[in-house]
Amino acid sequence: MSYGFVIKNEVTARAFDEGYSALYFVGSGYTTRMSDAKYRQYMTYVDFYCPTKPILFYRSQEDGAVTIPHYVYDYGGGRYRAFVMGDAEVFCFSSQQPQTRGDYGVQIFGGNGNLVFDSNNRTLKPYAMVTFPALNPDEASAWNSGTSRKLAYALLGNAVIGYFDFGRKTMNMYRSAVRTNSNGFELQLRSVFNGSYDNSISYRDLAGQSNKDPIQMMVIDVSGF
């Protein structure tokens, strides 16, 4: 490193230089039920602004409840809407550093004069990377965090499996779902729809990976956010 300095301790190492980058906290919000009666029973959403493509993390609004991140719609101009199955609290992070707040704190500049760190900005705080085993329908696998801190998750993968009867036009669709517990998260392969379908079903309802593959979950600490 030709500029900046390095801070190290037992649990983390962070280098501030030209190559340093972070994900900055933009904001958080709670999802609300959709007004469309067709989706209101299980689909919620939250609108938000993010200056770059957002990185989202989730947790249920209540311990013991299940959430399933569905998809994010880009309206353009930094405006987004995140859809979730279940009532969720959503945390948004961006690679673009927010405007500096306050008159006090620590700022670090790189060799070209660019601001690479500002202590007034809150950054993503990784807690754990968890690998869950491949699950069969209606199976679950729990992870205990060993802490009482407030945590949120992002799934790095989404298992989808469907059983179709094209003659009767029925299907039973399973997806990766996450139960938020007081001490961690539980990954489930859960039935999210079982009944008749029509031609309005879109690719968004079917996109995913095989349930034969393990799924990783990134867990972050959102205490105080």
C-alpha cells in the first residue's frame, strides 16, 4: 500500500487505500401488504431509493416468522421496489459513499485525493457466512448465531422445485424460505403455492436453482441500524 494505513485485531483486518471499498448503509424499512387482492395474503413490498444497484438484506418483522425475498423492480432514477413473501424488515446498502454528515469524525483520503473512509458513515458489518445442506421438500436446517445481536440475511441462491399437473392445471411450488429466530435463522424448502394456476404465472415465480445444491447465506449485524 502506498497511501493510508492498516488496522488489524484478532477478528478483522481492514486496509484503507486506493483499493478499499465498502458497502454503505442507505436505509431500512418495513414491507407492507399489496393492495391487489390476488397477492395481498402473502406478498408485501417496500419502496426505497438507492444511488447504485442495491444490495439488500432481510429479516422477518417478528421472531418465528418466515420471509422469502421475491424480486426487486427497478423504476429507474435510483427508485426501487422490493417484493417479499411475508412481513419483512429490509436493509439497503450501496457501493457509493453517502454525503458526509456531521462536523466531527475521521476521514481517510487516498493518494489521488478520493475519500475512501468516513467514520460518520455506517458500513456493512459481516457476521457469518453460513452454508446450508441441500434440502428436500418440507425439510429445514437451523443455524444458531450464538449472539443476541440483531442480524439480517441475504441468500446466495434460491432453490425452487415444482410439481405440475398440466391436465388439471394445478401445481405445488416449493421455494427457499427463511425463518428468523431469536438466536439465528432456519432455512426451509417450503411450499409457497399449492392449487390451480393460470397463464399469468411469470418467470419470476419459477426462477431459481436445483434443490440438490447447498445454499449459502450471508449474515450481517444490523444492531443500531
